[in-house]
Amino acid sequence: MTATTIIKQLTVAKTGNEAMADAMRQVNPDVVAAYPITPATEIAQIFSSFVADGMVTTDMVTVESEHSAMSATIGAAAAGARAMTATASQGLMLMAEMLPIAAALRLPIVMPEVNRAISGPINIHCDHSDTMFCRDAGWLQIFSENAQEAYDNVLQAVKIAEDPRVHLPALVTTDGFIISHGMETIKILPDDEAKSFVGEYKPNYSLLNHEKPITVGSIDLQNYYFEHRIPMIEAMKTAKDIIKQVGREYGEKYGRFYDLIEQYKIDDAEVALICLGSTAGTAKDVVDALRTKGQKVGLIKIRVFRPFPVEDLAAALRNLRAAAVFDRSDSLSGYGGPVFTEVCSALFNSENKPKIVNYIYGLGGRDIDIHTIEAVYDRLNKLKDAQDTGEIVSYLGVRK
Amino acid sequence: MATLKELAAQEEKFVGGHTSCAGCGYPNIFRLSLAAIKDPVVVVGATGCCEVNTSIFPYTSWKVPFLHSAFENSAATCSGVEAAYQSLVKSGKAKDENFRFVAFGGDGGTYDIGLQSLSGAMERGHDLLYICYDNGAYMNTGIQRSGATPRYANTTTAPVGKVKPGKLQKKKDLAKIMVGHNVPYVAQTIAGNWKDLTNKVEKAMSIRGPKFIVVLATCPLGWATKTQDTVKLTQMAVDSCFWPLYEVENGKYKLSYDPKDKKIPLAEWLKLQGRFKHLFKPGNENLLAEIQAEVDQDWADLKALCDFHSQKV
Ligand SMILES: Cc1ncc(C[n+]2csc(CCOP(=O)(O)OP(=O)(O)O)c2C)c(N)n1
Ligand code: SF4
Ligand SMILES: [Mg+2]
């Protein structure tokens, strides 16, 4: 790789929501349909001001609900438009019926989504229960650690979703308030550079062709349904390569590389923490501090939860002796969180695998701090040589 | 307005081969309303008999672009298609071919579960025509009562029993709800009157903005009626004044047809339908009288409104 070609970028101060809205401005979708919900409201609000000021050519559909937001987005995408929306929590839940339909119709809709706890009880703060509830909807799910990643991820998601080998919708998430409302210094691409990176959208099909009329959304019974699900499953697998390619290209051009997972000081690590989103930032600080004390600790950040990076995780965990999976939601299955069970299943067929424990943390926006994470590494350091794993699923920071 | 000859000369946009029951009212509505639209058109359909019977993969009855996404959202979905077209034309990515947009939904998909999505699309002012085919129940799932089911009809979720005479509540007035949205055109018509139906669709399409037409459609299965009676049954609904033909242009009500001295007693219409069979058992005379009085009152109110608006014009 040549080190000379990183394209010059603008340094700006933006919150996560502002960063995502700005990425949307650069993408200039043909249609945006959106409905307000904390903490994602600002994204559509900021975008509306871009529409009002003529900075984008988007047709903004101010729908009466998130169900209609996703329905209108689907209609627009089926008409060959690049279409987007944004939401969180209850809004995502109300869209739930339409999410698998967007995926099955192979519409590459990109949706910024701000992680927020789901009701009840009602709560507006961060956890991942909304996104995890929709994890089997056929959408790519890309988690962001900070505002910079949120911005970079939106641009990459458009390119990934619209790749003809993928043609699946994509969710790009940030953590509610922590990222969405936290101001950071970030780098953004020049407008024309962002535009050329995402490229022109070439739809698979369009309703707006009266010479070759098509029927979209047929009833598909025992004879065909199964075969029609397979290409979707295949596209989800193929998406792993495309995500890696796009992440590499982005890094070569703009200096920030992306992959399915991020491995932080893993090479010689004996124990590691596995997490998603903003907690990775806090955990990296803890890793750095413990490393100065000579501890062989590392971190694995799952950036892409769908498709699930089975191979990459199995490889990254192979040489570890103990790992803790951090889940910011609980499956209510009686056995921990969704990231934990999926990580375990990724490792089940591996020869070498570490001891694995699960920590559920941060529900409803409960803060996670450095000391709590340090204590987890302490336990992992003991666990690596212990006979017995002890408590498999634990809850962090809950009052007794 | 198009003559029958002109309509018949058109290439069919909704063709046979679908699996709707014999005598079903809605295929007529699709065929006729599309014949009345000259420009290129995209159709969005809601889940229900409409979609399930006309697009069984790998077949389709639709010779125009057709999109189905779900049950309660054909208005919202159609509004997205329309928005996409406007946007793509504006940015030069699509040709301006004068595309028009029609959403179809059953009564369940419109009066009930889809009312919010319809209301939103109408309020936002999309250039689309929503056509509700109203067969008075959730037919596709097996004749469950909807907000459009007439009072005392027998359905599977409001059945006639030892103490209940079918559905207890009155049918919603959906056209009036749509008038309340201040849209430029609202109309009520029937599946069995080609002229009234195509005239109304043609008129609707001559207007830019949101339009709404509700069409009474037979369902021989749910109504327990004869399959050959679609025209007769829907016309009798008009002649009994249960389902008057009218239109509302810019808020002004106008009758399309007044049966005058040809007005028939409601019972004549009800008696041809198995779903009202129980009303003709001894002891239920009061129920019949009650719904006759209701129809008479509604008819008088509608006439007064139409008279009032015709004076003003
Ligand atoms: C969200 C949702 N709820 C329920 C259903 C089941 N469902 C499918 S069709 C239908 C009835 C449709 O009734 P209507 O709109 O009156 O159309 P008809 O079948 O009478 O033509 C129902 C309840 C569904 N598809 N989606
Ligand atoms: S059940 Fe009724 S509405 Fe459905 S196809 Fe048969 S006749 Fe038509
Ligand atoms: Mg019905």
C-alpha cells in the first residue's frame, strides 16, 4: 500500500446524529421518509433543513408513523429510487413487520438507527435491545463506536447494500445519547469525494417501466418460497467479503480501515473482552492501562453483527484462554444475551476455544465505567488458569 | 367520459386466470378502473383476496407494474412510489412519462388496519388515487367482521347466535372520513355499474393530488349470494339507498343517481343475501325496521347535504 494517497478531509465538530445526517446529505438520497423518535429525531430534523435549504434534491416524505416510513421507503426503492429513513427503539419495533419485506424484495435501503432500550418500562436511553430484536430481519447490521465511525459507516453501508452481489438493506447504529448526542471532532470527506465513493445507484428493478411491467411482492407458496429465500441467505454470506473490500478501499483512500471485527491488542493476548458499539472505546482505554502493567489483555469489537462474522471470530478467539462477551441486551431466554450465544455457537466447532462468560450491562442507559471493565479483566485473568468457569451469565452494575 | 366501445377497445391491464371466486366483485373494479386510466400507471395492492388471488407466483394478472408489500400500508407504500417518481423526474434520473399511481385495498385493509396509513397519505397530498373495494368483511381470512360490515350481518367473528343477531355496530362512513381530509375528490360507487365507476375513476385521474373512491363489491362466499348477481346486488344496494352513488368535489356533495320512486325497501336487498337470513325469522321484524329507519335517515341527510351544496354552486 502506498502511504501517499490519503485524501484530504475536513475536520469538524459533530454529534453522532449530525455526523449521520451529514453523510446522508452527501449521499443525497432520492427519497427520505421519516418519523420522529428520541434519540434519532435529530437525524431527520437536520436532514429536513438540508432539504429546505436546497442542499439535497431529496423528496422528503413526512409520514405519520414508522410503519409508513418503512412502507414508503420500500415503495420508493421498488420504484428504483435510493431511499433512506432513520429511527430508534419503538420506531424500529413498529417497522418490524416491514423490515423482512424490504430484505426479501432485495431493496438496498440504508437506515441510520440509534440504539435505545425498548419498552417496557419506557426508557429513552441506550441499550441494544431494539437492534437485537430485529437481528433476523435480513438487514445488515453495522455498529459504530463513535461519531466518526457512524459517519464512515453510513457511506460504506450505501456502497455495500447497493453492491449487486448484496442488494440487502442495512442498519447503521450508534448508541443513544452516548454517540448520538456526544460532540466529537471528526473528519468528513469532501462532498464530491463522498459522492464518488458511494457511486451511482443502479437498481435491480423498477416499477417505473410500463413497457416491461413487473409484479413485485407476489404470494409465494410451498412450491417456490424456499428457493426464493436461498439467494437472500447467500447474499448475506457474500456480504462479508463485500464489507471487507469496501472497508479496505475506504481505508486506502481515507486512512480509516474497517473490517467485520476489530481486533485490539489481540495478537499476544490471553484474555479478551468482546463488545459492540461505544463500550469498545472505554474498553480500549482499560486495555491500554492494563497493558502498561504487563497484563496480556485485548479487545474484540464486533462491528458487523449481521452478517455474523463466524469465521473471523473463531480465528480471533483461537489463541485466547478466556473471554467475556458484553451484551447490552438480554435475550430473556434465561441464558444471557444474543451476542454471547452467537459467539459461543461460532466457537462450538473450533478445536481451540477459550472459556467464555457473559456480562449483561448497561440496560436502559445504565453507565459502564473503567473500573467495572477492569474488574471483568481481573476475573478473566483468574479464569484463564481456573478449573471451574463459575457463573456463566452475570449482570454488571445492578443494585441488589 | 369514455364510452363502452372505447373502454372495450383498450388492451386489458388486469387479465383473467386469477383465482378469485366466481361472481367476486373486485376483479371487475380492477379491470374497469384501469381501463379508465389512459396514462402509464403503477398499482399498489394490499394483502387480502385482491393480492392473494391475482399474483400467485409465477403467475400474475397484472399487465401494469404492480407492488404488494403488506396489508395495512398500500397507501403509504404507494406514496413512496409516487415520491420516488417525482424525485427521479426532478433530478433527471427518470423520464417524465406522466405516470399515475393507484392503491387498492379491501375494506379491512382500508376502514380498519390501514386507516392511519391512508389518512397520512391523503393528508400529505400525494398525487395518487386510493380505491377501496368494500365487500364488507375480512373475506380472505374467512369472513370476519370489519368496520365496514353492515349492522346485523352474519360473520364468523360476530356470528348470529342465540342471543346476538350478528354484528351489532353500524358500518363506518369512510367516504365522509375522507371528505374530512379536505382532498379534492371523494366518491362512492359500485362494482356493478361500469359507467358510474369508470366516470368516477376518469374524473379522479383528471385531478392532481390525493383522491379516494370506495366501491361496493360483492363477495358471494361471504354474503352467501348467487354468483351471477354482482350487478343486480350492487345496483339494489343503490336502489335501496343503503349505498348511494355520489361524489364530493372540493368538499361539495353531489348525488350521481337518485332512485326517486324506484327506491326499494331494504329488505328486498337483504333477503337475497344469506348473511341477513336471520333477520327474516319471526320475532326479528324490529331489527329490520331499525335498519330500514337508519338507511332512510342517512339518505335524507345525504340528500339534504347535496341539495344544500347544489344551491350554493
Ligand atoms: C398485519 C396483518 N394482520 C393480519 C393479516 C391477515 N390478513 C390477511 S388478508 C386479511 C383480510 C383482508 O380483508 P379485506 O381487507 O377486507 O380484504 P378481502 O380479503 O375482504 O378482500 C387479513 C386479516 C395480515 N396479512 N397482516
Ligand atoms: S372470498 Fe369473496 S372476496 Fe375473496 S375471492 Fe372469493 S368472492 Fe372474492
Ligand atoms: Mg373485505
